[in-house]
Amino acid sequence: MTGRAFRLSTPALVLVRVLAGLISVCLSAAACSQGPEERPPNIVFILVDDLGVGDLSCYGQTRWQTPRLDRMADEGMRFTAAYAGSTVCAPSRAALLTGFHTGRLHMRGNGKVALRPDPLDVTIATRLRGLGYATAMVGKSSVACNSADAELPHAKGFDEFYGILAHAAAHRHYPRTIVANAETIALDGNEGFTGAQYASELFVDRAIEWMAERSADRPFFLHLSITAPHADLIAPERFVAPFRGRWPETPHTTSGYYHQAEPLAAYAGMVSFVDDSVGRVLDALTELGIDEDTVVFFASDNGPHGEGGADPDALDSNGSLRGGKRAMFEGGIRTPQIVRWPGRIAPGSTSDLPTAFWDFPATALELAAGGPLEETDGLSIVPTLLADGSPQREHAYLYWEFHEQGGKQAVRMGEWKGIRRNVRARSDRPIELYHLPTDPGERSDVAEDHPAVVARIEAAMAEAHEPSDRFRWGK
């Protein structure tokens, strides 16, 4: 069986929707018992790979524009203190789906690790499916870092999976094969580093097609996981061409990534591709007549990478923030987050609420009228999104731990940020302290001046970290 990239025209999308509505049957008493006004919204979470918080023009990027994401922010809410689940892919995505931070997650790092069978590591997809939602994950898998189990996405709550199972394989944007509901499909013309069918474009095509195919009688949850702008640095020519010659380039010709002669132009082109892809999804919602019935989240799984020739500093991918992927500084874990729901979220609104990926399951469950999520590290941010006067609960602190590069911990506690490094050797290493309002770039360690704050952060680190057989600290 072979795969071909294609996209539906506007008339075709409308026709598919009409036909789906005519032949649909009630697959969930929970969903179908509600009237049109009562039915919960469709939920779409678009997650991109290694995009910096400064890569979008609505977050300050001046070297290029991201008009569709800027428009999404103009039509929704832009968060200025949103955080990913981790500073690398696998644990960040696990936090997004399960509602737990890396002090409690089973998947606390990359490698041969996956979400465990239910009732362990229950995902928001499983919970929403139990409420009558149709569910799909399209793109890079968020339920495992390195797994050959093509049935795992289905076991973790997704009716549909179309994408790449192993994160290492997702480094290639022209993979030779792709998995569609446990079936391996050959992609004609693809050779790994180059080819005819750009994986993330296939993902967007399939996501739009899947939305059009869904029964009009059921709400849906779509997790669209685009692999751009992660290395390899390569994108379709129409996105890269506008950036050629803009900046001095250092060709990338080493390591296991694509040998790119113009890495800065390629990276900018990949961000442009991401922007266009988000626009395509939003346009499809309008064409399908479900725009006002759908809440769309957009975020990146961690800070920008420096692989394959990428240079976050040269392109201001983090603005004034320090660090990138694998760092516990703001540049490694802060994410651009935009949420749009026409008619429900005030257009052009912003929020400085500190929120993290593990808030998403509680938020999605409340949006789906499923009640509160009891077992979680997260809090629903629905009161902030809807600004309906209901009180917004806030975290006492946000916590991360990371088990590469000597081991690291971080805590965001109000205005303060604490970081502890080289924890694998000793878990009582000194804590660096930064005051984010006056030092957003985390340049001045003020731990000696605020011992009481350091003590509170140290207590939070001890409270949040639960022992793991796989991911261990020193004594």
C-alpha cells in the first residue's frame, strides 16, 4: 500500500461533512443525549516540535512574520507564562496527556520508555473517549519515545493514529514509511533525508480529512503533533525560498542530520510551514462549519534545539530568555501557548497565569463537561479562558526534573525561579535563584540574598519528586 499527500478542496470538505451528517449514527449515549446547546466543544491540540517562544511574531519575532498564528492570538488568548511539560520531547508529551509533572511521571526522559497500560498512565484521550468523544492522534507519537508497538496509541485512548511511532524516526521529514492504524504504509519517493512527501504536510492533510470524516453527532478530540521545526532542517521549497540570502549561513555538514547548506533559512522556512499549517486547520474548521464549536490549543513541546545546524541565538528563537532545549532556564521550558474558541474566548486577550502542560487534561475534562479530574498535578484553566467570573485556582508552584546532563530540577514559585543542577551526583546541590519580573533572562543568581525563598523552593523540590526505579538521583 502506498501513501500520497493530498488536501481536500473547500467544496469537497463541505460535501464530506454533509454526507457524514446524513449517514452518521449515534455511537455514544453520553454525547447524543445532549442537545445542540449543551454539547461540549470539539478540542484540538496542535503541538509542534522544538519551537522557541520567540519564534512567533506575536511573541516578538521580527526577522519573519507568522501571520496565521498572530491572527489566532488576535482571535483568542495568548499566554505569557505558559510552560511545557519538560525540556525534551517524551516527558513533555506525557505530561500533556496524563496531567502529571515529571516528578511523578513514569516517562521522565527520552529513550526506550512508553506510557504504561491502563489503569496506569491514563490519558485525556481515554477519558474523553469515555465521554463519547471521537479521538485521534496524528503525527509524532506522544504516548512513547521509542516503541514499535503500533497498537499502543489505540490502547492509550486514540481511535485513530496516523504518524510516526519512534521519536528518533521523526527526525526525518521524508520517512520511507508511516503508520496508519497499525498498518505500515510506504511513502513513494521518500528517502529519509529527502523525498516527495513531507511528513508534517501529510499529518495536516490527514488531520483535516479526519475532522471532515467524523460523525456530526459526536464531539472530537484531535491531537495534531507536527514534527517541524525539529531537525532535520528541511522544508518544502516554497517555505524556504523567501528566506534565502537573508543571513550569513554556516553550512551544516556533520552529525546524523541532513546536510543543510542554509540552516537559518531552512529553520525560518520550517516556522513558516508551521504557521501555514495552523492556518490550514483553522480554515478547515470554518469550511466544515464547526469553527465556533471547536476550541484550539497551540504550543511547543519544549524550547528550540541547536541540532542539525540550528542556531537559536542567531534567530532570536527565545527572545531575551536564557537557554533552549535541555535547559531548565526559561528558554528550555517556556512555550508559546495560544487558545482560540470563537464566541467564548475574548479575542485579543492575554494571560500571565503560570500554567503548564499538566493543566491540559483537567482543562479538557472541564470543557467536555466531564467533571473535575481527581488524580492530577494539574488545574483547569477554564475560568481564565472563558473569563466567566468563576475563580481561577493557581499552583503553589510548578515543578520539573530532567535526568540528562547531570540531572536538573526547577521550580517556578510566584515571581521566583529556582534551579538545581548536577543532581545525579548529589541531591543536595545548591539552588540558583532568579527573580523573573526583574530578571526574565535569569542572569543574576540572588540565592544568597533570599535564603527564605530558597528554603521554600528546596521544600517544594523535595515534595514534588517521587522516587523512580528508572530515573534516579544521587544521595
